[in-house]
Amino acid sequence: MVVLEFSIYPLDKGVSLGPYVARAVEIVDASGLDYQTHAMGTVIEGEYAQVMGVVQRCFEAMSRDCDRVECIMRFDYRKDRQGMIRGKVASVERRLGREVRK
């Protein structure tokens, strides 16, 4: 399984990018993969081809009407695990003995 965090947004549409970010989140949601959106991006979990396909679909949707698109991503692959989006946070919470702010 892969946990992939990414941010994708146009660089040529001014300072208010919410409509473009929402477009990407709709694509992520429609994928059926587990995900969490936060202030600086979205984390999705699935097989490598699945998560990369989601990023590709987001890029294709954004590049239709944007002349310059930036995408930042990183991923963590573990052959032996799934449920890592919440599992990584739960691991830290166990060590702290409390919940972290979400």
C-alpha cells in the first residue's frame, strides 16, 4: 500500500485557489480511496497505480483551463500494511498517551 500526500494548484489563477482545490478533492473523493484533506494538501491511500492515477486525473482536470500547474507530492510505500492514514497518527498518539489536535 501507498500513502501519498499531494497538493495541486494552478499558478496562473490569482490568489484565491479554492475552486481549483475543490475540483481536485472531488476527483479524490470519486476515486473511492481512503483520504484526508487538510490545510496544505490531501493524503490518499491505495495501491501505487491507484494513487498515481488519482493524481494524474487531478492534473488532467486542472490543466484543461490552467496554463501553469504545480503539484507537490511524496509517498510512503509499505508492502505489509494498510490503514496507514489513521494508523500513523494512532501510533504517535499511543506514544504520547493522548490524542493530537486535528
